[in-house]
Amino acid sequence: MITLRPSNFIFPKLVVLKLTSLKVDDFISVDLPSLKTLRLIYVNFTTKDNFNKLLNGCPILEDLETRDIYCSEQRDGAGRVKTLSNLTRANISTCYVPIKAIHNVQVLHLQGLHLDREIKSFYRDFLVLQNLIQLELRFNNIHHWNDDVMKVLKNCSKLQILTITKLFDLYNQTLDRIWKNLPKCISSHLRSCTLNLDGIIDGSQFATYILKNAPLLRVMKINTFGEPQDALKELESCPRISSECELSISFTEYEFWR
């Protein structure tokens, strides 16, 4: 990593900023009043305080991507990240960006949250995302994710496009029992659903649930790694509440979505 010294982000007219494979040193100064796009890929901040300063210094930010962000120390001297009220698109792979700060987005990708404790902490204060139309969840090694997905979908009432990647073991739980109250987005708005599975049979449970309860669904795509499974093949004959829904199931020998 290249270390930025000094780390002064003071550019009144800068609109796009992309930082990759960098270390942002301590005591940074930030003033980016015109910035609309921010990409942070493999960036190491000395403190979480510096990361918060950078986001808080972008008052009209519209497009945010954070991937592989590290903070050596967790002390917070400048408070939490303020609400990014202009943000319409976010691609987040770190819990350092609180969901409260991005609740106005229309397109949201959440990925790389691989520990139960991270997921529970991140979704604990999940707010209503009244503008969200497209959502992608990319989970790694998640068990018992049902409740978390349920919380998300219940708070995305206008969601139209849903993608979930790498569904893991649901311990044979029944979704009809777990999801007693149908999320509004499924019953009123959902038009497209894509599932990238790891060949886990339980993924077909979720797909069946969507096919039976999404009357506006037009597209259901299932991509799975490994050998074809009878549970997924049976989906082809599964009753669909939407007469216009097109179902496609594909199998591959490698995990193409990595």
C-alpha cells in the first residue's frame, strides 16, 4: 500500500474520487463539497475516525462504493457518519458504513459480511428504505440468515429487483413458518429475483416462496454451482402466482459469481 502523507482531501471542485490500495494516515483534513462519486477499494485507515471524516466531508455524495476497508484503530473522535441524504447508489462491503447513513438509496449492494455477529450488528437498526428499488445481498458463510433477510425485505416496501448470492444452510427451516407476514415488496412490487446458489437444496425453499407469493414477478433466475439437484429441477413445475413469470435454472462447474 502507498501511504498518503499528508492526507488532505481539500478539493472544492472535485466530482469523482477513487482510492485504491492506499493507506490513509492519521490527522486527515477533508472538504469535498462537490464530490458525487467516491470509490474506496483496499484502503487502510489509521482510525475509524478518519473514515468517518472522509464520508462526512462529502455532503452531496450520490454514488458510494467501499470494498475491503480496514481501520487499524476503532476509536471515534468525530462522531458517527452523518446521513448521506443525496446518496442514490451504494455498494457496501463493510459494516463501517451504518445503514442509517444510506437509507435514501435507490440501488444497494451489500456484500462480504461473513460473520453472524457482523450481520446482526449491521441490521439491528435497519431503517425503512422507502426509495430502494434494487437490492443485492452477497453473503459468505452465513447461517440462520432468514431473520436478517426478512428484516431487510420488510423495510424495502418498493423493492422491484432482488439478487441474493451464496445461500447457505438454513438447517431445514420452513420459510412459510418463519415468514408469517409476507413483506409488502414481495406481494406488491417485486418483478425480478436472481439467486446465485452454492448447490444447497435449501435455496429452492426460498425460490418456491417467491414464486408462490410474488404476483408481479416477471423473471426468476437461479444459477447454481455443482451438480443439478432434484430440488431445483422440481421448481420448473412449481405453481407460480404470476402467470407471466419466466423461470430459468442454470448449472455450472465453477462459482462464476465470485
